[in-house]
Amino acid sequence: MIINNPNSPRQKMINLMYLVFIAMLALNVSAEVLTGFDIVGDSLSNSSENMHTRNRLIMDELEGYNSQNREKAGEWYDKGVQVKQMSDSLVSYIEDLKIRIVKESDGKKGDINNIRNKDNLDAASSVLLSPPARQGHRLRTAVDHFRQTVTGLIQDDNRRKIIENNLSTTPSERNDSHKNWEESLFEKMPVSAAVAILSKIQNDVRLSEGEALGSLLNSIDVSDFRVNELNAYVIPESKVIIQGGTYNARVILSAEDSTLSPDIIVNGQSLDPSAKGFFSTASSAVGTFPVEGYIETRGSDGSTVRRSFSDNYTV
């Protein structure tokens, strides 16, 4: 009967082979998981690019409103430009961090789209956590600044909460080791996972940019781009009546845009914008005379809107 001595050469060989076998299994699982991080990272990058395209469309709308009526839309357009510039800058900075991590792992010719040493546990920590650069701390500061600035530019509380949640740098409650935000995300993190996490942050920035731009666009729509004043007017049939006669007039509520000067044509003549729509003409003969014309202005979509009018007076 042969007894396996744990210290015998045969048993040592068996133990070594077992460890090698387990290590091979671990490597296989690790490779699959790391490849999964690449897939997730690619998906996040595609999503971020799609949101970037959507955000550009919102900026185009803001720019259109601004070109139509700078006085009314200018404030919101300028804020939109600020949001976009900050977002582009932050996304570009994060992209640079991804490249630096991959080059730290794979060398100067490292390619972010073809990471070789996906399981490298030191590259992300070296770039993001090691002094003196401490790029992770700089990243947290940049995210905090972006979040605080953008939420201060918008009025919608719901959108503000979405942005605050998306870009929170408060460490997770599951973090029992009292690590800060960047340490909890990147310390001893494989390269492929660190790149995927950074892609997620880029995605969150673009999502927050979209929420902010949508809120700014709504700020124009909510106040109604075409109307910003309500005025009451009395329109009499005549200001001169015979004793015993009846004074007839119509009282109306007029919705107006004080920031636009429409083109007003009366009897073939254009009114001066400073006249604010008031028209007068001399009555040198007896009879009934027409007052006809039209008003032209621009709609919120940039199209021309024309409304005709017709009246008469008797001398």
C-alpha cells in the first residue's frame, strides 16, 4: 500500500500540478472577464458618442433661438455654450487619462483600442493615485467643479438631482476601508476595468450635459419665445360722440413680444419701428377712407408669419 506523504516528491508534484491547473482556470476566467470589460467600455463609448450627437442638436436649437432674438434667448444660449465647453474639456481630459493608463501598461505604442496587458494591476494606480501627479484627485476635482457649475446654471430641480446623482464623487457606502472616491475606483484595478470605468464617467458627463442643455432650452420655451408681455387696451368705435349718443368700445388683452419689432405696413407704407404700431394720417377731405395692411414677424422656428388687417374711418 502506497501512502501519499505530503512532503514526498510525488505529492509535491501533484500539488504543483493542481496549483498550475487552478491558475490556468483562473487565467481563463480572468481573460473572459477582462474581455467583458472591453465590451462594456466599447458600448459606453458608443453611447457617449450618441449622446454627444444628441446634445449638438439641442445646441443647434439654442443657437437658432439666439440668432432670432438675442435679447430673449441670449442668456440661455450663453449658458449652453459654457456647459458644452466644460463638458468637451472634461471628456477630453478623461480620454487622455485612458491613453496614459494604456501606455503605462503596454508601452509608448500602447493602443487604447487594442490593450495587450489587460490584467495589469499597477498601471491605473500609477497614473491616477501615485504622487506627485495624483491624476485621480485632479479628476475628482474636475468632476466636482463641472457638477457644481452646471447645476448652478439650470432651474429644473429634477434635472439638477439627476446631474448630482450621475456625477457624485461620494464613495460608495459599501466601501468599508474608508477609501476616497478615486482609490475605491482605481486602486489595483486591471487596465481594462479602469478604462471601462473612465468611459462610464465620460458617459455620465455627456448625459449630464444633455440634461443641462435640455433644461436651458426649456427655459426659453416655458417663458414662451413669442410672448413676454400682456397688455390691456380699449379700442373705441369713436372717441367723439354726440350728446345722448352711446360710447362703444372693445376691451382686449393683448399678448406681445416687447423684444421683437415686427414689420408693419399700412396703406403701402412701412411704419417706423419706434412708432410701436401707432399710425396717424391727415384727413384733408370728406369721405370714408380705408386703413389696410399687414404685420410680418418671425415665428419660433424662424419662418415668416404674416397677419393682414383692414379697417376704415370716416371724415
